[in-house]
Amino acid sequence: MPVFIGSTTPSQRACLSKEFKKLYAKKTFIPRKQKIAIALNTCNVGIKGVKKDVDLIIDKKYQSIMNDADFYPFLIVDDKGNVVGSINVNYRNDLNAFQISNSKVVDKGKGIGKKAYLLLIKKLKKPVYSDSSLTQDAENLWRSLVRSGYAKFDESKGKFVSKK
């Protein structure tokens, strides 16, 4: 559970300081608000009023319509049970892993997608790969997972993959 600004621990403050130094040292332009969001997400520090607690539930109705044993559609639900997004994954025998085929979040930029991906990785207990072709939002999310140590880019496959 994230800690809110104003009640951060010394280790979170140290993490934020380290993240800000890294972000401000980069040669590429990143807007200030985006730098703040990246640092807060990386250090698991929340902002009051932002709902970040999510859960994943399998969408059995959609799964039965698709009639594919290797297809797993998940709904992202918030702590009040509202659907706030979805993630569709396929099991890939050739990779002995799962691959995300599609994902979307209703309210972007609030950490919901990252939290859902981390929960998905934990639940599936096998590596999770990105698709080869990613939207800019998806690529940003995977790069955030890499910066946080939860994923890496697999050069041989040309995809991001979760770390165990």
C-alpha cells in the first residue's frame, strides 16, 4: 500500500531524492510533472485522493465468447469494485510464458496500469512479455517497469519481459 506524501518514510525520501537526481540528469526533455509522477510511482509514494488499490478478475463471459483455452481477459477493478480497465493476455507455448495482447486503463497517469501489470505478473507466476508493437503509453509503462527493476528488454525477442 502506498504511503502518502507528508508521511513518507526515510527510505522513501531517499528513494525520491535518488530518482529525481537520475531524472534531472537525463539529456532528454521530460516535463516536470512527468518526472514527479515517475519518481512517485517508482518509490511507491501515493498522493492523497488518487485511488491506486486495484485487483484483477478474470472476465469469464468474454473468455467463453473467445473460446480459446490460452486466452485470459482480466478486468482491472478498483477498491470499490468499479471496472477501471482491462488486460488481455495469451499463453504462448513457444515462450513458455504469457504475452499481453491488449490493455487499457480508463484514467491514465494515476499508476493504475503499473499496479495492474505488477499484480498480473505476480498472479500468473510465469514471465510476462510485451507485444512487439506497442503504443507510446504501453512502451512508457514497460520502461517504468524496467526502471523499477520489475522488467527488462529482451533483445533477442525484441520485447519487454517481466523479471521473476
